[in-house]
Amino acid sequence: MSAQDGVSRLQDPAEPEAQESFLTEDGCYVALTHAPLNVQSIMDRVRSPQAGAIVLFAGTTRDSFADKSVSKLVYSAYVPRALRTMLDIATEIRAKHNLKSIAMIHRLGEVPVGEESIMIAVSAPHRGPAWRAGEEALEACKAKVEVWKWEEFAEEGGGGGAWRANRDGAVGERVA
């Protein structure tokens, strides 16, 4: 089955922020959206009567990085390429771990402290492969997907911020 490009809009199609871009292929769903992420929605995408396990990872914006206070993250992406990379990761991991389904969704735009920026859900007949696949999918996303983040600092008098690759601990260049 070949990948299908698609765009679906939430309630108000006049709002570009409501746009969700996605690709699907044979038990794999990947998306980029400006809307807040929904746990139930992503779990329902992977639910299967043949799956004895669903593992969900939800990455949230934390209030600090190293010794700096963070007020928010702002994500941007080259959407067509990022979706293709996400789908390549999903199809590879689904096959490797014999998953029933995998879904990955990354939020774009502003993500305040405490809100989710990425969710990955996998379903498998047994929990072991599901756990391993979920972690592997996250690490591959952080290493390969064409998503960048602006980390805004919450310092007195305007904290500025830094652009970072979407990888743990990758220090960006500070911009005042």
C-alpha cells in the first residue's frame, strides 16, 4: 500500500492553526498539527483486538533547560519532509517489532509549559515489543525528523531564547 498525503481541518477551517497534515500507510499514522494533542485520539488510532498492549509516550514542555527558566517552546518544521521521515521511522519500527499499529503526532507552533509537544502510541500483541518500539520511535524522531524548536527563556527584562535541533541536550545558539 502506498502512502496517502492528506490534510484534515478541525472545526473552523478558516483558522490555519487548526490544520493537521498527516500521512498513513499500513498500520502507521504520522501527523503534524498546531492543535493541542489528545491522548484518547492517538490511542484510538492504534487500538486493536489483537493487541494486548498499548504504550503511549507523551513529551511535555518543561519549565527549564540546564540552568535557564523556559517560558515556552515554539516548533517549526519542513512539513512534507518531516512527515515523510516520520512515516519512514514508523514503517520500519512497525515491521521490526511486529506491531499492530503505530501513531506519531508532533505539535507545531507555540507549546506552553506543561502541554504536550509529541505523542507516540504503539500497539502490539505483547508489552515487551511495545515498550521497546515506543522508545525506539521517540529516539529516532528526535534524531532524524525535520522539526526545530525555539526555546524561549523566562528571564527578567526579556530572556531571549535559543534555536535548537529537536534533540535532548542539543545546545542552540542564544538569540537576545
